[in-house]
Amino acid sequence: MFIRTAIVLAISVSIVAAQSSKPQSKQWTPPRTADGQPDLQGVWTNATITPFERPAQLAGKAFLTEQEAAELEKQSAQSKVDRPPTAGDVGNYNQVWFDSGTKVVSTRQTSLVVDPPDGRVPVKPAAEAKRDYDLAHLSDSYEHMSVWDRCITRGVPGRMFPAGYNNAYQILQSPGYVVIMSEMIHDARVIPIDGTVGRPHAPAEVRSWDGDSRAHWDGNTLVVDTTNFNGKGWIATSAATGRVKGIPQSEALHVIERFTRTDPGTVQYEVTVDDPNVYTKPWKVSIPLTRDAEYIVYEYACHEGNQAVENILRGGRAKDQAVR
């Protein structure tokens, strides 16, 4: 009986080990700033070929093996070649302008969405219908366009999701504040830090595109709590987020971000998104940010020379005229 139990236990342990190929991280103590905060400062990037949501062919698989990751990276490199546009297509940037990464994330997770366990964002049908309507009516009015295309913001947490280029973030700390500057649209979030709890949010009637952020420390983790959204933005604006691009926000949106420096070259970024008007339940994204001391963050002059909005609307009016 003892031998049979030992064999069953050994087999069970082997199965569990085989099912999980997640790399194990060691405990590490981050350096401190002059005022004693865990030091998150530096320029960090998150370009990756890991998909935002888990592809259907990887359903039930949370992590890639080393061999699978290498093969995916090889396939991605082979597909990044310039090809002439098809007839009627105005074309796009060529590869020299893109910087969407060449590797899967270091954790080898199969999607950036890690909760729900299936790696899929639990969007309500009404929110998908709103997304589809806006995307089908882009040339009708600027109000249907992305707030990124309109040079307003990439949103919170949308600005932290990888895009085709400009995937850098500079973090600065001073006593009582942390600044997170995004390369894309060069937004700078100046966030107050208060002890281990955080100061109250602004009154409910005070609302903005990027909400009201308050931060506190949970051990070595910076926790940023954001509420008071105006409900006019999108949760994601980049095509890299797939079907999640264009999903609307509501005033009920509540975002909790966690920044943890896990080794000299990594800040683990996690965000939980809760908006009961848009999703059936909260969902979570996890992305390792990689330190790049050589990266230079240039100004992203979004408004200057941005003729896309005007040209799209002109095209829409020309189309209307042709139908009459």
C-alpha cells in the first residue's frame, strides 16, 4: 500500500511539473532611492511579440516551452518583411519604422492577459457592439475615432500596452511622487504617493480622460489606484491588442496597477481592470518591463503634421457626395 501511494504521488508531482513550464524567479532586494523608496527609476521597454489575448490554438496552455518560444520568434522574424500593397490599398509604414519587438515576454506566458485563466478579456456584447459601430463609422465624425488618433491620450491602462513602436517608459521618483512618462504621445502621469494606504481620490464629480491616480507602497510594490474616468475613452487603442482595441470605457472604470522591480533589469507590471458596465468580471494583464539604459526617448509630436483625422473626414464627405 505504501509503495502504491508513493508511486501515485511521484506520478502526480511529475504531471504537475510537466504542465507548468513557467520560469521560476528568485527573491531579490531592489535598491532604494535617497528617501528610502524601492527604486523603479530608469527607462523601460515592453515591446514583445506575445499576443495580448491567448490565440485559440493555444487554448488551455498558459506558458510556452523554450522550444515553442524559439519557434514563435523564428516565425515572427520571417513574417516581418516588406511587401507591396495590394490593389486599392494605400499601404502602410515599412518595417524600418516599426519597433514591435522580436521576442516573447521573458515569462513565456502565451498572452499578456493572464486572468481569466483562458487569457481572454470578458467583454460584454453591448461593448463589442459599440466598438464595432465606432470602427465602422470612423469617417462620419471624429467622435468615432480613437483618442490616440486624435492625439488626446492612449489612456490608462492603454498606454502601458505594447504597440507597433515607441514602447518606452521613463519612471522618475521624488519624495511623495512618482512620474511615469510614456514615449507614445509623451504623456507624463504625476502620481502622489502616500504611505501604505494612499490619499482619498478626488470628488466623484471631478473626472478626466486618464482618471485620478493615487499610489502607495505594498512592500516593494508600487500600487497605483485610478478612478474618476470620464467614460469617453477606449481601454486600448493599439492594433496590437486585437479585438480589445476600441472597447469603450465607462465612468465606473477602476484600474489597479502594480509595479515591482524583480531584478536589476526588470520591473514586473500588472494591471487589473474592473468596469462592470463593460466586462462580465475583472481581468488582469501582466507584462515584464525591461530596462534599456541606451534607449533615448524622443518627443512624440502627435499633433504636429497629424493630417489623418482631417483626411479621413474629407474622405468620408467625398464618399457621401459620390452617393448623392
